[in-house]
Amino acid sequence: MRCHGYRVYGATKAAINSLPITLRNELEDEPIRVVNVMPGAVATNFGRNHGPEFVNGLLESVGLPADFKTGDV
């Protein structure tokens, strides 16, 4: 299974999650509030770009039951 273009996803997600924590610490004495919004899973056409084996493996890796078939949304 090859995932071209997704190799840095985990690193960028960690960076995006760390930035608000750092800003909160640096701005704790200022009248500025820092909020980060992290939406949950959403239905997309992601599966159109990847085979069922990849999508099912990805879903199972995050603890979601998986029975994705080609053409599913």
C-alpha cells in the first residue's frame, strides 16, 4: 500500500495542535484567548481516490468499524 503525499500528515497535524498550546502559554498574561477547533470525522469522497483496502485499513487503524467498498462515500 503506497500513500504518496501523506507522509508528513502526522507531523503537520502535531504542529497545528502544538501551536495553540504554545500561544496560550506565551500569551497567558495578555487579554488574548487562543482557541483551536478540531472537527471530527466527516463524510467526503476520500474513497474515490483510494482503494477499499487502504480506506478500510485507515478506518480500522483509528478504531472505526470498516466495510468500505468501491463507490461508497
